[in-house]
Amino acid sequence: RRQHVVRRLDSSGLTVVSSEAARAPVVNRTAASGDWIAPAGFDPDVKSPRVAVDIPADYTRMLSEDSSLARRWRLETRAIFAHYLGAGYRVVDFAEDEARTRGRYLLTTIRPDP
């Protein structure tokens, strides 16, 4: 029933990105790896009210086609989320890029209006 949740549910799919998500600094780096993107580290020192975390699209397919890369993603995202959630952030949004090659989580320390 929170306003930001209602807005998200009323949007026309996951490709809609809020302006906050578009401006949030991305805390992890990625590199090309064949048809995929690979994790290339993250910055635990980003101090911003909103941060973004990029992930590969179609992780389930990655599991069957490149299980080693999928494991690297699992470990990297675990470290990222453990760090930022432990620092008081919470996940408030998710979107995919138009080409559907990656997804992006939005984390924030800002509490929404009820």
C-alpha cells in the first residue's frame, strides 16, 4: 500500500526505470564475457542515498550454459548485498535494460512516504 509500490505495480513492466534509479551510481563493475557479462568487482565505499547493482539477464540460462560464471555472479552479488544491506540499505526497485542483457537493482537508505 506504500505509494512507491503502487506506482511500480501500475507501471507497464520492468523496463520502466525511475529517475532515481537512472541517476544512482552503479557500485559494481562488469566486463564482456562471450554472450554474457561477468562480474569485475565492486566498490564498497560508495556513499550515496541510492546505489544500483547490475546483474546479468537470464541467470537461469547462464546456470546451464556457464555454471562457473554463474557461481562467480552468485558470490559477487552475495558480497555486494551483504555489504549494502548491512550498511542500512534496502532493495526498492528492479529494472531491465531495453536489450534485456542486464538487470539493475536499486537500493536506498531513504524511507518512502507511507
